[in-house]
Amino acid sequence: MEPILAIKAANVSKTFVLHNLGTRLPAVEDVSFSLPFGKCLAIDGPSGSGKSTLVRCLYGNCLPTAGSVSVFGENGFVDLVAAGPREIMELRKNTISHVSQFLRVIPRISALDIVAHPLIEKGLGKNEARRRAGTMLHELNIPERLFDLPPLTFSGGERQRVNIARGLIKESPVLLLDEPTASLDAPNKRIAVDLFLAAKKRGSAIVGIFHDRDVRDGVADWSLELPSKAFGPAKRNSSPPAVTL
């Protein structure tokens, strides 16, 4: 029985055009992979190779210049290149979660409400959403005295743990991670790894950029290496089983 695919990316390329300078800047060049549910693919490569741009293409923030990206949603595969804004928003609400390198939130919103928001957006009652958010923040070692404070007053590591909590709280089928543990100390990295592994065990498909090799090796099943400045096709160190796209 073939695994059920969560993501299909075929010949994805992204070039940024700087019109005022008359310059074309290749960011991602000819990347293809298929990822089943319950597995993790690590995106490797040097700085500037297009790792974050590729993840943004998978989230629908960047429109690929060429190629296709499809994510398995509630009603089957959705082509992110052809999808409209409403389809993208539905995927983000019900299927995809994204943990970026930095927590970007509205100032003055409490940590508890930031983490609870994805659940409220899905229709869960506010009190239950806040209760679950508190449990998640406890798991990530955020002291309860900080729950009602805005994360902009927190340390870098505390802000990133709030960011991770917000990304994991709704247990999305597809999880995109962009250096989620780069600002964490060793004990909190281990906690984050355990949460990522628990997400895989639930069946989530994970695509991750991991600054820390130990984190990558602890979570990823396969790796995909992007070449420097994305010139030439992506080199695969170890890949998911071949699947016809």
C-alpha cells in the first residue's frame, strides 16, 4: 500500500525580479519532492540557497515562477499556484501550520491569546481554547506569570517558544518549520523535538529547516539539499520513495 501524500512539489522555481535595478535574482531552482503524512523532510543548504523561500512557497506566501505545489486538504489536493486567497486561507485554518524564525504578532496581545487564536479561528470556544493554550505553554516551559503579558516583553527564547506553541496548538496535518529552535537552549530544544515527534506520530507531515544538526537528525526522515544560490537542480541526500506526481 502506497503512503498517502501530504505535499507534492514538482519542478518548483522562484526568481525575484528587481525592476528598479533591472535584476533577476534566482532563489529556488527546479525542486521536486513528495512527502507522505507522518514523515519529516529536512531542507538543507547554505545561507542564501533558498530554503526559506521554498517553505514560503509551500505556505502560499510566495508564488513560484515555475512548477507546482499541491497540499492535501480536507477535500483533496489543492494546487497552491492556482488557488485563490480564500482557498489558501482555508488551508491555513484547517491544514497547514507555519512556525517561522521570528514571532510576528500584534503588540499588546497576551501570549495566551496568541496561542489560543488558531483554535478560536477554527470554532473552539474561547475558554477551552485558552485552557489548551495554557497547557501548551506549560509544556514549553513558559511560566504562568507570563501568560497574560505580550511576548514582545519576553526574551528571544521565550518568544520563540510561544511561536512554537501557536504553530502546534491545532495539530495541523501539515507543519512547516523555519529554524524553529535556533534561539532555544538545550533543554528547551529537547522539549521542542519531543513535540515535533509527537506531531509526526499523530500523522502530521513536516517540512523543516533546522539550524541545529542534532534537531534535524532527531526529527527528519529524509533530507533535500539546495545548492548555493540555487544554481542548478536540487541535490538529494536521501529522499522519500519515488512517487509519480
